[in-house]
Amino acid sequence: MSVGTAVPEILQELLRVLGSAPLKEAGESGGLPLTAATVLRRILRCRRYGRQLHALFPGLFLELVFQMLGNAEDEDVDEVSPPIGMVLDLALDLLLFADLHELVEEMDACGIWKQLLCRDTWRSSIYSLARVMVQKCRHRRARIFAHLQKLLLHHELQWREVSAITLYVELRRYEELRVEDTCAEQIFRKYIRSEQLKSWEQAVYGLRSLYSGRQQLLLPDALQWLQDARPNMKVEAMRVLRYLVLEYPDSTRSVCGQLATQLLSCFNEDDMNVRWSSMRLFKLLLLQLGNRQLLPQAERSLLLLCIHLNEDLPKMAQTARDTLSQAAKLLGWKELQRLAKKADSIKIANCVLQKADSALEPYLEQCVQHLHSPQVQMREAAVRFLGLLAQRLHSENPERMPDIRRALQSAQEDSEPAVRCLVQQTLLILRKLKGTAPTRPGALHCWLQRMCGN
């Protein structure tokens, strides 16, 4: 095989090596990616293989952009390392080789080169790059866009993934490229499954844009996203679902029961944004779609929301209060509505337990879960409510009393002295209750009221 016929294969291999890893992960010397960049620059400057280099232009341009973004520093820097300097020189030589002088001038004028190398401005740099590419690279932008599509569809991009999907989303903003794009949904649905949060967010944004005016079709997707273990993905899913409930209530009516049940499980998440978003969406469901179908979920939410009245953050406590009030309104519990306005958690819990039917197991499970809350006030509330629940079960379902005792005993080693003291006092009164006839309101209830200053 002659050198001339081997050049395309050599160039493709150099391009592959250039994109194999960011230069900063290859050490100070830049490793093989820097070697590939050096050889490519020499080939570019000798001008002997112009036709082959023109064919390689879209891929080489994108890989250089990915290298700059992949090697971005945490802070703005005036001087770049020699390996990054090589990449910048190669990018500049490539654009001049392709007669893109206007693009080079615009990138210089807008400071895009510098933005690409700073982590704080990487997002805005991709926005700016897409804009100048569309404006100043008219005869090559379609080929670059097509190559980017191919990369996203058929390759595992690893460290280049976030940069690639973000640039793709930005380029799709322009009708000149969007009108010819026939694989957008396939690309976005591929990266919906990404383990990288920024890629996932771009894919969600892209799908929502793609389904503009018919976003109700994304309802099954949003319900699935809500089951993801990652907090940010849950929050994004709830943002989409909130929009659908507001704008397309009829499309969400058939799944409101399923959605409400999923949201209840999010009330106990460690992440504050998940808890807050789930309560807000749950309240919106009760307000917008409130009907008999949601009565079971509304009742199940009451003690949970009562516990969350004790959240450390005022924003969270207020959201729990507002949601509790809406649930009480749907259930027609006027006394509970009145108490919700005062945020008296003990009186609210007592009201809930008095009105509840005989199936108290869910309340027991909810209290036990909150014995492990990272917030001290929440753990204290769970202990108090277990005490109230014990009073009710003592008279109606005494065989469950050992479960309550075991739950409280598991909290005896709590790291907070106030919680340990409350547990000990509650267990003491439970021992006094054992073997005695139930009374109303009962010593435990009166003691809990005194403990809360009521």
C-alpha cells in the first residue's frame, strides 16, 4: 500500500487517538492525544493532503472543541499549558486551512477561545460557539452537524458526552439545522438513559423542545424518570409533571392516583429539593385533579405531612403546612383544616389518628421511618407520634404494641440527648399502660401535650 492511499486511514487513527482521552488525564506530557495533535498539525501545515484533510475537517474540528472543553480549568487563566496551547494552535490552523477567517475573527472578538478553557463559562462558550458556527461557517456547518449526530448516535463518547450533547442541543436552536434533523428523538432517548446528569438534563430539555405543543405525550417518560434514584433527576421529572398537570390536566387525570402514590414515597427522601418538589406537586394534584380517586393518598399523607411540619427549614415546614391544609380540604376534615393553620403538630396528629379508620399500619411505618431522619426535630416528632399511636392501638389492636416498643427501643441509642430522653420517657409510660384498661384522653396523650407546651 502506498503512502498516499494509506493517508486516510492514518488520519482516522490519529483522530481516534486525539479523542481517546482529555489531555489533562494523560499527564503533563499530554501522552498519545498530544502526540496525535502534534502529528496532525504537521500534516496540516505541509499542505500535501488537502483533500483528505477537508474530508476529515468536521471530525477534527469537533474533537478539538471537545479537548478544549474537556481540559477546562476551574478558574479563568491567562496562560495555558503547552499541551492545551498545541490544541489551540491546531484548531486555529485548521480553521484558517478551511478558509474560515471570519469564524476565527469572530471567536477572537467574542473571547470564545478563552471561554472554552474555563469551567465556569463552558456552558456559555458552547452557546457562543454554536451561534458563530451558524453565522460564520455556513458552507461547513451542515457537515459538522451531521458528524456530531453520527457521533452521538453510534459512539460511546464517555468524557466527550456532555460537551457533544450540549453542543447538539445548542445547534438545534437554529432552524437552518433543525429542519434537516431527522434523528433528534433517537438521540435524546439514548441520552435519557445516560448516567451523567448534565447529559440527562440536556436530553430532557431536547425532548421537551421536540414535543413543544404536545408535551402530554411525555407523561409515561416523566413517570419513569421519577423512579430514578438520583435526586436531581427526580426533581427534573417533577418539574415536567408539574407543567403537565397545569397545562394538560385531562391527560394526567388517568394516572393521578399512581403519581400521588409515587410522590408520597418522595416525602421521606434525604434530599431537600426532592421533598419540597414532591409536596408542591402533591398539593397541586389535590387542587387541580382532586376527586374521590385521590382520597386514599390524601389520607395517607396526613401524618407524613404532620411530621414534616417539624422540618428545620421554614420553606419546607410551610410547604408541608400548605399541603396538609389542601389534603384536609379534599377529605372534608374541617377541624384538621383549622389545626393546619396553627401548625400544632401534636393536635394535628391526634386529630388524624382519631379520624383514621382501623388500618393504622401505614402510620406506624411512617413514624418508624422518621426515627432515622437526619433532622433532630423530625426524630422527636416521630417519637411523640408513636406515643399517640400506642394509645390508639392499646385499645384497638394491642398485639401491635410490641412493634411500637421495639421501634422506640431501637431509638434509645440516638445521637441526640433530647431524643434519647424523649424515647425513655415514652417507653416508661408505655410500660405503665401495659395491663391497664384504656382511658381517654389517656396519660400518654396528656404528657405529650405538656412536653410540647400545649
